[in-house]
Amino acid sequence: MELSLESDAEALWQDTLDLLSQQQRLPESVLAMLRNCTPVSMDDGVLKLTTPMRLVLKNVSKNAGVVEECLTQAAFEPMRLEVSFVPAAPAQEGAPARSSMSRAEADAWAADTADVRATPRSIVEDTWDERRAAEAREEENRRRRARNPLVEDISQATSKLTFDRFVRGDENDIAYQAALQVANGMNSTYNPLFIYGKSGLGKTHLLRAIQNYVARNDPSRLCVYRDASSFITDYTEAMRHSERSAASVLRQNYADIDVLIIDDIQKMAGKAGTVGFFFDTFNELVGNGKQIVLAADRTPAQLGMGKDGFDERVTSRLSSGFTTPIQVPSYELKLRLIETFCERMREDAERENVPALSGSVPREAMSYMAELAGTNIRVIEGFCQRCLFAATAAEGRGAEIAREEIEGIAKECWPSSMRTVSIEDVQRAVEKYYDIDHTSLVGNKRHKGLMEARHVAIWLSRELCDRTLADIGKHFGGRSHATVMHSIGVVDEAKRDDKAFYDRLMTIRESITGNL
């Protein structure tokens, strides 16, 4: 006999509960609430449940992400969960007329009524106590958010920076997975979570995605996002205040945070007071089991380099959790980004009735856009908008966007890629990155730090400058052709085998070509 939709829903829900129980990803109290939900239908990839208790509705909704993962696993296809509140009918007054029911329906109603009457009074009282306690917790959370000025409302633009809208690839997937686990509280060992990479690769998107996830799924946790500039301002203004209590209030506000997110922490370099305050805040939050998420344009070890670098006690703290890079996008990821951005812009234009962006960019044109695009994802998004505008205009003329139009827009978006790079440009960039002087770079000293900088500068000169190996050797203290070739070989091997070295090399390269 073919099962009804209701029976399918019940079977799927039971399989989901079994998976949740086996995986032990939710507390037993939450599992008990889930078991009290009633599956009512399954249609178009949505399983609908009902519950007669508001507290159950709140807790199930809060854990919907975990439940939907197991639901999808049990159904072998993407599934979404919808839970609605349906008040329970009064035990007696809600009874239908028995004369209108079949014998089976009457027996079922009688059994249900008997169960309600037989429910011990202590269970009913416990349920009401639990509801009152939940309401009290919600009220305290509202008061806690209101009295901490560091907690800000999420703007409309920031609310779009979610995990769902993050375009993933091999270059950023580890960072994405780590951020998601931190957001849903699944991995407390990622503390701090430290994400590094050059500007414009999506670090801020992931940080804001954590903030949005916590705000929507677990508002009981106070989550605060600050960029380093704001953090520095918080500290300096508090220290400047005539009343020293301002400093203690600031410390108290930062201490009363469950998830602290700080972006671009490299900007704190050289600001000893701010770094000291950050160090104390870091220790207090981590010591109390709170989560910290950080982002910078370089690794913790690199933040300790140079005369203004963080001291060892700070860099060791930054390295104590989970550190992951976001790399520059490959051609494949750039193509995926371009496809995603163009599609989203078309959808937004249709929804907001903006005809100037309602056209479409042909697949071949997107491939050519990916070939010309730089690595800054924010600039790529603007590039897509301009190309979509040009494609829409071309459609109005009965044509398609031409390669020449795409080239022209690309040159405007990345003008620096068209200029000639000199060996002096390369040397200045390397000297700045490694915090060394020119004499040391081109001289004969051979300690490890100088040797890496020298090899990198020679390799980049060969990569970016239209000069012979002999010319390059002359700019590096008169080194021979063989010595220059040796440096190039050292870098070629290291960038294949050492991911951290590759990231450093690409960061310097992008700083020279102007794609930061």
C-alpha cells in the first residue's frame, strides 16, 4: 500500500530524530522537545511540524540548522524545516460531538483526553516554570544588550553578508568551514579563530557572517564586531576621559561579550596601550570560555616582525587557536564569483525594477571577464556591475557585450596592471614587507631572513619586470647569471612545497601590481 504524505513525514521525522540522537550534536533536553513535535506534511522539500508549546518552538527554531542537516541526510535530498505553534485544544470544551465521529476517531479522542487528564500536576507546573524561566532569560538578554553600547544593530547592507551568500572555492573553504563551526558553537577549540589574507578576499564577509548567524540563531549570545580602528578609538577615548571610571566601564563592556570579532588587527601595530588592553581582554574572555575571532592581512608570526610588531606574548596568544588563510582566487573561483555576482544583480534588478541591470552576460563573456579580472573580490563585484550594465545596453541595441568593452572596463578597474614594474619597485616592496634596508637586501649577508627576502626580490623581478637575468643581477650587488637562476629555483621550489611561503610571496606580488 502506498504511504500517504503524512506517513512519509512521520517516517522521515523519526529517521531524523534517530540521526540526531546518534550524532549527539544537541542536548538531550532539546531532543526531548523535538520528539514532542508532530510532523504534519512533507511537500516541495519542506517538512512541516507543529508544537503546542512556545518554548519548544523557540528551541527548535534556534537549532534548525543542525536539524536540517540531519533531515537532509535522512531524506537524501535538500530539506528545510518549518515549525509552527498550534495551541492545544482544552481538555473538555474542545471535544467534538461524539455523534459526528467514527468509532475509531472517538476511541482516539477518548485516549488523548484520558492522557491529558492523567498528566500529573507536577509536570504541568514544571512546564509553566520552564516557560517563565525562558521568558525571564529572554528579558535579561534584552536588558544585557541594551546596557552594552558595544552591541550595535546590524545594518541592512551588513545583514546580506551571510554564509549562504559566500562564494566558496578551494582558496577559502577551510576558512569558511572554521567560521561556520565557530558561529554555531560546534568547535570550541578554534579559539581564537584567526583568518588572514590580503585585502578584498572575503575575510570581512566571513566575520560578518558569524555575527549574522549568532544574531539570528542564538541571540542569547552577545556578539560584537569591531574593526581595529574602532577598537583603538574605544581605548583612546576611554583613557582620555577625565573620569578614570570610563576605562573600567570599557573593560566591563568588553568582558560582557560572548563572541568578540576584531577585523584588521594589523592596524594595532605600534600602539602599545591598545595592544596591552587587547591582550588583557583576550585573556579574560578566553579564560571565561568566550569566543574570539580575528582577521589580519598576515599571519600572527608576521605581525611580530619589524620594530612596531606585536611582542611575543601577543603573537603566541594569536597562534594558540586555529589559524587559516584565504588565498587569492584562481581563474575557476573568479569565474564562479562573476557568475554569482551577475545572477544576484539581475535578481535584485528584477525585484527592485532597475531596467538598466536587467540584461544578461553571455557565458563566453564571463569567461573573458575572469581572464582579465584582478584578485580583489570587492573590485570584481564592481567590475561585474559595470559589465552587466554594458551588456544590458548592448541587448537594447540587439547585440551582445563586445570583448573590447570588457577590456575597457577591466583597464578602468585595474589600471595599475597596465603599468611597467621596475626592479626598484620590487625591491622597495620587499624591503617594506621584511622590514630591512636596501643595503641588506642587495648585500652579501646570509642569515635566513635576509636570504629569503633576497630570493623573493630576485624571483619577483624576473616575474614582473621586463629585464634580463644579467640586468637583475646588476641590481642585486652584481650577482652572476647563475646566482640569479639559483634564487629563482629556490623560490619556485618553496612556493610549491610551503603554503605559508606561497601566501607571503603572493601578498608581496599583489602589493606591487596594485591589486590590494
